[in-house]
Amino acid sequence: MAQGLKTIIKKELADHFSSYRFTIIFALIAMLSLITAYMVGLNIKNELAGVAKPRFIFLMLFTSSGALFSLVQFVAFFGPLVGLVLGFDTINRERNEGTLSKLLSQPIYRDVVINGKFLAGVVMIAVMMISIVMVITGLGLLIMGIVPGFEELWRIFLYLIISIIYISLWLGVAILFSIVFRSTATSALAALAMWIFFSFFVSLGANILANALSSDTTESDPDKVMTRAKIVKAFSLTSPMELYTDATATIIDPMRKSTRSMVSMGPLESISMARFSGPLPLSQSILIVVPYIISLIAIAVICFAISYTVFMRQEIRSM
Amino acid sequence: MSTKAIIETHELTKIYNGQAAVDQLTFIVNEGEIFGFLGPNGAGKTTTLLMLLGLTEPTSGKARVLGLDPTRDPIKVKSRIGYLQENMGFYPDLNARQMLRFVGELNGVTGSAAETRIESALQTVGLFEEIGKKIGAYSRGMRQRLGIAELLIKDSKVAFLDEPTLGLDPDATNRMIELIQSLARDQHMTILLSSHMLQQVQKICHRIGIMIKGKMVVQGPIDQLAQEKFGVGKEKYSLEQIYMKYFQEA
């Protein structure tokens, strides 16, 4: 390990754990996920009373929406916020306090500073996601009295990994802004704007774009409907949230056969579908989501690479 | 005093946005010396220090610190130089012990060796009673002394002190000056001291260099400069008068 990396990670972790900011956001997310899991658990229990239990019932804790949204949707929306909050002032706060040049005048390489900070953030995210999932699993055991199967545990594990990558991606974005902007307020706002844009506006934009590209939206020609759906899909895949939602939905819901949300079927087709409605094996689910996971990692790596280059080139002047 | 050069630069130049912040700077600091690095604000003193530390790349010219090239060997150079920067740059939420432990770890000083070194360093600078206090609650003078303690933790052979007496009250200034002298005397450190407190500089520095607009206009022992400028010994003229003379000429 590079010299000083461990020291910096250790210090960053201590800072994170003792900061109010992290405590507040962690409490908020833990509370919301607890409530969600509790309501979903009760729901499932009531609905399934006296009915033969379907397979993979345990995973329904994560996917079915109780009162408002499911846990998976919740993490997709608000997980990025955790990454942003952890990272938006990483470098510029140190710059403003004059501690960055102190750090850099010690015998460590410059990249160790951002690597250490990024890794410490990833550890925080992992701790948070794992504890939330553990709490929900425990709660599910209590409420429903069902033990998750081996495959279900694997799927939950994969879900965790994808979620950690997804939130780390936003951490990378936040760190990038903290390097580019001198003021912490500016970097926080820029990161928030980015989050809102990719989480809410891309799907809106996709529809507008599709309307513009396909001539007539009222057309009932199946080819045209398909083209339009494809445009929407392709465009919305630029959003990490879309990538994440599709990937996790496939992993955590074995009944899903593809990442596509729209399947157009005739009546005969749906009958034949119903005959083959068994769950997808884990290996096949993984096969479907691998490209999505790779895209997520690629975006994270690109963000980090840009941060790295910008940081290495920045002049240490009057800091 | 030996005459081995610890710091050596040759036509060192740094250009920011087309303007030369440091312009063909050539100077030498010898071993065990306290070198007074003088000059108005914005003359390029800090930039020179950053280049000698390997934090900023020179546009042209050469620099040698302890025989090493700071641009090529920044890690080695940084492990041997203690840099007390103008704004100090301490984490306000840490206490003195945690801060020094952090610096020690980054320099490979860990375990019980680090703890004893931390305690003796804080004793030397007179901060042992404040060891558990958060740095955010320290006065400016205390922070400066903590900065000196940091140099002791690193056990550096060379110290760059950038305005160590800036904004200190007279009592704290005297304490700081005594500390700096003891560093050179007891720890055999070579010290590059940048300051505006000309009286103090005159008291403790062996040689001085005056830098104006990125250029070193003169360097040498103070009495030699007095001799050159006024034709008399330093008893007659204060460093302040010499400095002003050069400043007006530039």
C-alpha cells in the first residue's frame, strides 16, 4: 500500500464518524428504510395469510412498495444524496482551511490524498448499505417468520454490491466538484444540480426527444411504437439512476426476464409467457445485468480519472 | 561553521500566467545557517519555498535541497524538510496529540516511539499542558509553536519557516525567536526564515537575502551589506535602513 494511504483513510473515517452531517443523514435513511421494511413486511404477511407462499418471498421485502415506495426505489433516489454529502467538500474544505498544503508538504504522493478520501467514503457507504440491509433482513425474519434461501442471500449480496458501486459513483462526482470549485457552497449546489438532472430530468427529456424524433405519437403502428420505446430507453440509459434501477430490479426480482420495462404482447403471447413463468436462475439474472454494472463502474472510473487529472495538474499556490 | 551548501538554486524561474513570480533566482544556504529571506509581500518568497519543496514545478532553472532535486525526488525532499506555512494549516477539530500523531504517521513515525517524541516535542515548545486541547481553541502564538513541535516530530534537517512571527504579540514573538534559535543550536537545523520583523531577523540570522519582484537583489552577512551600501559596520546601520535602501533602489 502506498505510503500514508492507511493514515489518511483512518483519519477520514474518524472525521466521517464524528461528523454531525453523516450522523443525521444516516439516521434519516435508517429510519426511513426501517419504516418501509416494517410496512412492507406487514403487508406481505397479511396478503399471504392462508395462501401458499410463492418462491423468493423474502426478496419481496426489498421490491414491493408498502405505503410509498420500495426500498430499492428509495435507495435509487436518495442513495446519491449520501454520496454527495460525503464528498462535496472533500478537497476544497482542506484548501480553504490551508490544511491541503500541510498535507501535501508531508512525504506522500499527491494521488494518495484523493485515493484515501475516496476509499474512506466507499467504506462509509458500504457500512451504511450493509447495516440497512441487515436491519431489513432481521426485521423480515421477525415479522414474516421466513428464512431467506441460499439464492436469495446471493441476490441480496449482489444488490448490495451494485448499490455500493452506484453510491460511490456519486461520491466520485462530488469529489470531482470539490476539486474543481473553490467554494464548498458552489460544489454542493453543482453536485445537487447534477443529481436532480440525472434523476428527474433525463426521463422527462427522453420522452420529449422521442416525441421529436418519431413523427406521430398517436400512431398505432407497432413498429413505430417500438422505435419510440427504444429511443426513450436508449436516452434514459445515460442516467446512472436508470442503470441502477434496471440492474437491481433484475437481480432482486427473479421473475423479471429482461431489463426492459415495456413488453408488448398479444393475448396468445401472454398465455405462452404464463406457461413459462418460472423464476430466472441467478446466473441468467447476472448475465442480464453485467453490462449495466460495467456501465456504472465505467462512469465512476471516468469521474475519478477526471478528478485525478485535474487535481494532479492544479498549482499549489496560496492555499 | 562548515560551508556545505544545503540549499542551492540556479536561475530558478517560475512563470504564472505570463508573469515571472520568481525570476532567475540564484542563492545558497549553508549548513547550520539561519538564512533571513526578506522581501515585500508578493515578492515570490512563498513560491520559492514551494518550488524547493517540490510542491510546484519550476518553469526553468535548477534547485538542489540536500543534494536532491525537489521536482524529481519530492518524497525524499519532503521527508527531510519541515515546512511551517504562513497559515499553519492545522485541523481545528484535532487536539495537539492527534495532530502530531497524524503528521508522525505520515512520516513513518509510529507507535510508542511517536508518543515519546510527541511529548518531548510539546515540552520543548511549552505546550505540554495543552496536549488534549483542540487546536481550534489555540491562540496564534500557540499554533506557531505547535508548528515548531511538528518539525521536531519529523526530525527534519532543514526547516522552511514562512512568516513564523506574523501577527504575534511581543512576548510571543520573543518566545518564537528563541525557539528558532534553539532549533539551529540544539537540533543543528538549517533554517530558511522568511519574515518582515527586521529587528528580530537582524538578531538571529547569520546571512540574509533580499528578494524584490522575483529577483534576489542582494545576499550575504548583514555587516557585509552595511559595508557595501554605507561603507560602515553594522553597528551604525540597522537592517531596516539597509532594507529600505535596497527597496527604494529596486
